[in-house]
Amino acid sequence: MIKKGTKLRILLLEDDPIICDIISEFLDECGYEVVPVYDGEEAIDKAYEEHFDAFIFDVKVPSKNGFDVLRSLRAAKQEVPAIFITSLSSVDDLSNGYDAGCDDYIKKPFELKELQLRLFKLLKKSFSLNNEDKIVLNTIWSFEPISGKLSGANGELFLTKKEAKILKTLITHKGQMVSHEEIITAAWGYDDEATEENLRTHIKKLRKILGKDMIQNIRKQGYLLAVS
């Protein structure tokens, strides 16, 4: 089960409305927020418009198949965990799935519990930011999310709590635009008063340390961390 208060968002691509509803309701009960889409083009549009923590894609869907959808998203540097759920079962299909960039591949029919376990495993790996392991940001800096320490060739420095939370949020969604509101909620919480100007001040400090190209400003929308 997902820890309360950390509801993760799943983009579900499934053109069969009954199957889509069954999976959506099950994952909702498991604590996820599921956004269903029913064709490939819609999936791409939704992935660009919003941020997600995982993709679950059927392959044989209208307009653009699941393999091509994921290839397009991977080419756009969207690196969140992805699972294919499909009736295709040949070795070539399996190979195509992994070549497209998936992290797991489940053949239909499957038990919903199996999907939950595989999804949980992938997300746990993806969100290993909860330990003290160093995360390499670029050729200069690495980051320890709990302590907020940046280590580089020229020494070490500790970020403020707010700056560390902002950076951790951007790392969690690396390669994806994170809105101003989402970053503020993650760094300040629901009860703290904060403004976009407060956020800009902290982002400016982070960009001065990491380099302005590391944190990209998506005008009037949010920020994106470009991690090599």
C-alpha cells in the first residue's frame, strides 16, 4: 500500500472500457490516482500536459499502438516506469516492448494483485530517494536527499530544507515539467503560505549552484530538471 499523503499518479492506456474501469477501480482502492485514456494519441497528449509517476499501457489500441506511444515519450525524455499489459505473447512482441522502453511486461489475462505488486516494485525502485544514496545530477554535483547535501569536486554544501525539497521534487519527476503549484505543495505543504515569487527565489539559488541549464523554466507553467 502507498503511504498516506503520497498518492501517486498513473496514466492508464486501455481501449476496452470494462477492463479500464476494473483496473482503475482496483488501483484507486490501492491508493493510486489513475487517469484513464483510450487511444494512443490521447495518451501522448495527456503525458505532455500532466506529470505521472508511472505508465500502464495496453499495446493494441486505436490511433497509435502502445509501443509507439512509449517510444515517443522516451524520445521526449519521459523516463517514469512503464508497464505493458497485452495479449501479445510472442518473443518478438516481448522484445519490441523492452526495445520501446518498458520496465515490465504483463501478458493478459493477469491477476490484478500481480499488477499491483509489479507496479509497487517499480515505483519503490524509482522513488529510492528516501535513502541516503547519492544521486548523480551531472558531472559536477551529486545529491543526498535526506541530508540535503550537495557534493562536488570543489567541496560540499548543504541546501536549506526548502531548497532540498524543491530539488528532490524535480528529481522525482526528472525530464518532466512540474507545475509551480505542485512544487509549492511539496516544499511548503498545504498549510504554509507561499507564492510563486518565493519559489522563484529558491529556484534562482539552485540554478546558481547547479547551473542555469540544469533547471529549465517552462514559462508561466513550472520547472523541469534536465538530468543527464
